[in-house]
Amino acid sequence: MANVLTPDICVIGAGSGGLSVAAAAAAFGVEVVLIEKGLMGGDCLNYGCVPSKALIAAGKAAQATVKGEKFGIHAGRPPAVEFAEANDHVRSVIAAIEPHDSQERFEGLGVTVLREEARFTAPDTVVSGETEIKARRFVVATGSSALVPPIPGLKDVPYLTNETLFELREKPDHLVIIGGGPIGLEMAQAHRRLGAKVTVFEAAKALGKDDAELAGIVLDQLKRDGVEILEETAVEGVSKTTAGVTVNGRTKSGEDVEVSASHLLVAAGRQPNVDGLGLEQAGIDFDRRGVKVDKGLRTSNRRAYAIGDVAGGLQFTHVAGYQAGLVIRSILFRLPIAMNDDVVPWVTYTSPELGHVGLSEADARKKHGDKVKVLTADYDRNDRALAEGETIGKLKLIAGPGGRLLGADIVGSQAGEIVNLLSLAVSKKMAMKDLAGFISPYPTLGELVRRAAISYYADAPKNVWVRRAIGLLRKFG
């Protein structure tokens, strides 16, 4: 072996989690080796969060020309869409963020960056190209990739995944999407608003992990936009045609469905990137869901941690960043750490947006029974929403014993921004008195939180002690 390195930390994978670990460790003067065989920035920058949100923004811009009519702004219907220019916008956003995740920046921070495959050869050794790395600690952060289900005929037809979708320079005439989760529906709405016909196949319920009532509001809007959503319809086969592909499915009731389209996008979930890592040689246990870790994100090899998508669990960029912070605390400061899924928020970036944090209503009731109160506020009762014509939406706060906020769900304009406040409230164990007592600038959508929290006290006048206090105020006040 030509070169042997002995850093404090060896990070495998330069996506969100791996980059966060490397940058934080380097900031404390710790010697770090970072290994990445693909593109710096990983899935999020190159194939996921960044390009998808840029394309969603293009779709929103197209939709804005139509929505403007209710404000007295009349433009072409449908708007003229240059799909290649929308793709240019996607590429420009990636290019703007790229330097922050680049090899040059991290080498400038003092990190040794190797652009080769990484493979464990022993519990304390990784080989990358001609370099052998013997580190005190390892962090596996190799992420995930699109899961391609074993659908008959799929391997014989051209299909897209998130890794190839954003290379399209011409608008699909008809895009069929397999998968009605967040990725599938975000891309369905964006492409529909940019002029493509879109059909979504979902074997179960679309957005099935979210609050059913609020998810239904999103699905209704997508249908109004013209997206065809075939729920409880399993894809049984695909075949190639001269014009593209034909997808054959069957509904829950046994009816056959056939849809022909120009393009096919597979968005049926993710699988962890564990192949070729030599995890067996490292003594690291894993299965099809990913590397097995404990609450402290340690693997069965006590030298090694795993974070982000490769560790299974919630697969979000911000989760990888959160876990990176925990791992740094453990490795550098030897502090006890524990991953807490209950404080992790998520957002589906459709229009309207759909956000969640904390316990769902069902989980809260399992834990606390009839001590749970569900408090709501509707967008159509909010002055800012009325002014902006964004009245489709609803907020739910899940209050537990003592009025503590256990969780929240929200659908509507800027739901993702409002979830920021709710995420803080859940993580800090705030109660309804805290959310009812803060001052919200008027008019803002954030007032929805205060309105819902105040409703927790709607029954207060029925309390005998409150009635007595009101009586005294009336008598002596």
C-alpha cells in the first residue's frame, strides 16, 4: 500500500451528514479523512432536495400566472413554458451551492479528501484507492439511492429516477410516476404545472405516512391541477412502446388499468448504499433497511458510527445533519447522545405544503388516551391568508397532559416555515400557555399557531374556580 493515513476520524460519504461531521471536526482542529466516490454534496445537492425544490419553484412561477387572474392580473393561459430554461434554473441553483460542498473548500478547512471508493478490510482499517486509512473512529454516511422494485418488464424499458430526472431538457408529454409518496407527488405537481400530463400509481394510500385529513387536502389540490392519482393500484408490469412505455396496473377491487406515456419515473422508495463497503470485514451488522445502529448511532463495531439514510429510519437531509451533530458530541467530547425521532419535523413541498413534527394524533392517543386534545385553526379564518388568496389549509396541534405540545400537523401556504416554530416548541416541551402567550406580528400566517393554542382554554369558563374568579372580578372590579 503506497500511503497510510492515521486520522482521528474517517468519514465515508460526502453528502449532508458526512460533510457536516468533517467540517465540524476540522473546526476543532481534529484530523479528518473524507472519502467520496461520487459527486461532492451527495444526493441532496445533485439529485434530491436542491434540484427538486428548484423545479418546484419553476412550477410555482408558471402557476402564478394563472392564479393572478383573481387579483386582476391576466396573462396567457396556459403560460408559455420553456422546459429547457426551467432546467437551466435547476442547474444554476446547484452550481450556486456547489462551492460550499466542494473538495476545494474542505481541503481549505484542513480535511484530507479522497475521491475513490471506500472499503473496510478490517474493523480498524479502510482502503480507498492506493491509500490505507487506520482511524480512531469511522463514520459511515453513504446515503441511499432510488429503490427499483422488481416489476415485470421494468428492466427492459427506459425509466427515470431522481438521479436522471433532472437531466431532462424537453418537457415530457405524459409522465407516469410509480410511487405516491412525497417525492412522487412533488414531481407530479411540478411537471403538471410546467405543462406535462401526469399520472401517479400508488399501491396503497398516497402520502400514507401523514395525517389522512390534511393529506387529503393536498391530494384534492393536485387533482384540481390535473394530476391523475391512482391510489390502491399496484403496478403489475411495464412494456416498451414506440412512443414510450405502457404501465399495467390492477386496483384493489381487481380492475385492470393501462396507461401509456412518454416517460416513466420510479419514485417507490429508497435503499441504503451498503454494497461494496466491506461491512462484513468491519464487523458492522446491516440488513436491507441499512446499517444497524443503537440510540447513540454506533454500529456493532464500536469504532464506527452510521448516520443519515444509510442508517435507516427517517430519511431527510436535516436528520443527517442532526445526527452529525450528535456524533461529533460523542466522538470529540465523549458526551452521551441519543437519537430522538419524536422531535424530527418533515415537510412535503407540494402546493399546499404539508408539514409534521412530533407525535401524530393516533400515537398521542395510544400513549395518553383521553388526555389528548386536538386543537385546530383554519387558513380561511386567517387575515393574511385571505389577503393573499391562500385560504386552503389547516393547522392541528396535539396537546397532551398539562397542555404540553406533543405534535403538530399543518397543510397550507408556507407550512414548512410554520413548522420551524412548532419544531422548536416540541423540542423544548412547550405547552399551550407558551404558544397562546407569544406576540405574533399582524397579519401573518404564524397567527394560526396562537389561535389554535388559545382554543385550548375554550372550556375554562366551565371550571368552578374560573367562574368564581370571574364573579369576584365583576363584584369588585
